[in-house]
Amino acid sequence: MKRKKPTLENKVNAILDRDEGIPYSKVLAVYDITPTQFHRAVQSIHSFIQSTAGTTRQALEKIASDAARKRELFRMGEEFIREQYEGMLEGRQGKFCDSTLLHPENVENLVYYALARNNPQLASKDRKEVVEGIKGISKDLARYLKSIGLCGLMLYAFEKERINSPLAVLEVFDTVYQQKTGDSSLFDLTQKEHLHEWGDTFYAPHSYWHNPVNVERAVYHILTENNPQLASKDRNKVIEDIKNFPGPKGYFYKLGLASVMRQGPEKRKQDLPLAILEIFDRVYQRKTGNPSLFDKTQENYLEVGKRNILTRR
């Protein structure tokens, strides 16, 4: 049976009821209007203003002139988002309803539900369990997210530099995790159990490595996390530990620092351990107040040109 098109009155009243806080799903049911029809009605709000008068017109004018208020019309509610996702999995609908991704809460509910539904461990309030669960999802997180129906989300919901980025999706999940548990961010490096925003089961977008702050944070944390002694304020101890690295280039690759070495700002240092160590040295100096690890005026220092610093092997 073909569905009747909603009348102008129904469209207007649907908008006004949503603006008053009536739940999204209830408004659709009361006015027998689909998500697509409601979306189009909101898009046509300026034409409705011309067709109405009095308090109705005034209310529509206020909604139309307030972007945040207009966006609130599309807050769908957690249950409605769940039903959409289940409908896609069961083949009852081919895509998310129009306007689903126009409200951040919809995106948050969608990401959290999809990930937790397919990985029950992620719904835990135990930080360690959640971190381990995310790390264990897949070695190709981008492909996995596409496989559970979040491909469109990765392509559409985030700012340009985060398009197709698993990191953006995990950051949304993290936002909801914090809200539900009161715990600190899963990316909080000061916590024993944490995720790395530069990637555990995914690669950070290229734009991530274009920010020197991100590069320094990643390099210092990775090296000190795997070699706690490097966080020491004892300069001699740090130097000796670096000199004892087992074939620095291969070691840094193993630690996931290949991207940093390959994208070094100076071509002559690209793909060299020296690029990593100079980044580490900058952070080391700021944190300790000590002279550079390469400072030749000191009795002990790292020598540029020595095999364990510049080796290409």
C-alpha cells in the first residue's frame, strides 16, 4: 500500500513538536511521516514560513535562524539508532536514514552500539578489558569497520583530514566510553592501559604525522614505553641505553616508527634512525633540562655517523 504524503500541516506540526522536545520516533509515528520526509520538511522550513502566520510563523522563524536549534530536530535517540542498525544488518534497509549523521549524538550512539554489539567486550566498564578488546578487533581496522556497516560513517561524518580514518571512529567510541564509565580517555597515555592515537590496529591518517606535536608525543612515548629507562633524568644512562639498541633501524620499524622515519623533514635523514633520535632528544631536553644527547661539549654524547645511529641496515 502506497504511503500518503504528509500534509503541510503535519510537516509543520512535526517540526514544532520536535522543537518542543517530543521524541523523534514519536513525532514520526504521530504524523505518519518518514525520516526522509521529515528531513525534507526541515529543509523546506523557509517555504513553510511564507505559508504560515501568527505564533506558528514566529516559531518557525526562530528555528530557521538558529543552526543549533535546527540541528536538535534530528536528535533521534539511542533506541531509534539501534533499530536502524539492526535493520541494515537484517537487510530491511539499505542505508542509514537521511539526517542520521547530522547530529553528533546519533553518530556517538551508532558507533558505540555497532562496536559493542559486534564485540561485547567493548561494553565493559573495565578499562583493561575494553583496551584489549579494541586492540584485538582486527589488524586492519578500516576494513573491519566497513564490514560492520560503518563505511559511510568513516567517509561522511568527520572533518576532511579524518575522512576514512579509523582513528576518528575510535575517538567517537572513546567519547561515549567516558560518558558511560566516568573513566579517563582510552587514549590517555598516563594510564597503564591505553590506546595510541597513532595506531595499534590501524594506521593514523597521513595528516597526523604532519603535526610536529603529534610526532614528538608519539616518538617519546613509544621509546619510553618500550624502554622505561629512557625516561631517566640521568643523561649518561639514557645515552648508554640508546647505544645498546639492537640495530636501531630494524628496532624502530618493529616499534611502528617507520612512518616517522620515512616522513622526516630533511631528505638526507629520511628512513634513518637519526631522525627518530633527534625527535626524542628535543623532548628529552624539555622534560629534563639537560643538554642535548648530541652535545659534543659534554663528556658523553651520541656521535652522529656512528653505526648505531645512522645505519641503513
